[in-house]
Amino acid sequence: MDLGYDSEDEDDTEMDDLLKQQQEHRKYYDGKVVGMYNKVSLFIFVNIPLAEKEMVGITKLVGQINQLFNDTYLCFEPLESPLHISLSQNLHFQTEDEKDRFCQDLSLESFQENPVRLKTKAPYLFQSITSRKIFLSIKLGGESLGRLGTIVGQINQRIHSYFKAQESHLAYPPDNLHISIGVFNPTTRVSSKDLDDFNRRLSRWNDNSSTGTNLFPEIWLSSPQCSTIGV
């Protein structure tokens, strides 16, 4: 499940794209694909239990950002619920048994007894390395970043002990924790210069708006979970 967001196939591919976001983020990755066995893939994530009013707020925000870029070719489509936060990139295993052993030895914290309120920061844009898509995302902040960052560190330790030589490519940077809320699929790949220009414009807009405040003040995070995403 790559935990990101043409037309007829969008619903079928958006979950795969989300789960690939760690591999795709150009700031952290060189685009190499390692450990690809084309057997069983696992992704670790947190679902975001958004109600209708939160999804309406996301749609409104995506519309405002589209208005900001109405003199460009950018036009984002809101991602549908459920949204989620990636805690790992795709992890590939040769067999179901290998995947199950990895999960059994991975102890993920439950948020039932010590809940975590979702805290977000301002939106930003990034481009997939493996496709042309541009994602509109929101980084985490506050306690949610700290608690989930700790869990990502624990997952990375498990990845290091299991995958060994591949660990440097498979580890997920805790400061990359985010929620993707929109996607744009251009006909050609957007240049790094254009993307930087777009993000500078978005940053100026963020400074003059309320988007830097928490978008989901009433949302509490569900516990992390693992999901098999392909065989």
C-alpha cells in the first residue's frame, strides 16, 4: 500500500501511491528501489478517523490552494477518506511467513489508554520520484509528531535488525510524518524549479492565512496498524 492520492484508475492507485510516499519524497530519497521481491508487501500506518465536517474542511482547503495557483497548471483533487499517516515505506518480503514473523516481533504502541490528539502544521507540495504526481500534504506537529516519531524510530530499529544491509534505504525519517490531502497528476513531470517556486508561493500564502493552525483540533489518533498490500 504505498500509505498517497489518469482518471478511471485513480481510485485503484491512490492507496498504492500513499504507501510509496516515503520512497517518493525527493528530499529524502534517491529513487533507488531495493529489496523488491514482488511477493508480499507490508505497510505500517495510522488511520485518520475524519468525520464529514473535517472532510468538508479539507475540500475547502484544497479549493483555496487551487485558487492560489489558478494562473498555473496545478489543480489538486481532494483525497477521499480514510486518510492516514505513513509510519514506514513499503516493506517487501519473499513469503507470508516472513512478513508474519516481522509483524510478530514488532510491538506497536496502542493509543487507547494514552490517546494522542492530532496536531498539524501548514501544507506543502512534493513530487513523486516514481511518477509525475504532485501531492498536497500537511506535516504533523506537537505531541502527535513526537509520539509517532518515537514509534517510527522503533520500527526503523526492527527494520535494521531484519533487513540489515538494506536498512539505510528502508528507514523512514520521523520528521517526514505527514498527511496527504490532495493530488495532481500532470501530463509531464514538473521541474524541481517549478516545484520550488510553487512551494515558495504556498509558504507566503501560509504566512498570511490560518493554515498553519491545527486543521483537526477534535481528532484523536487511532493506534498504529500493519497492512498487507500485495501478493
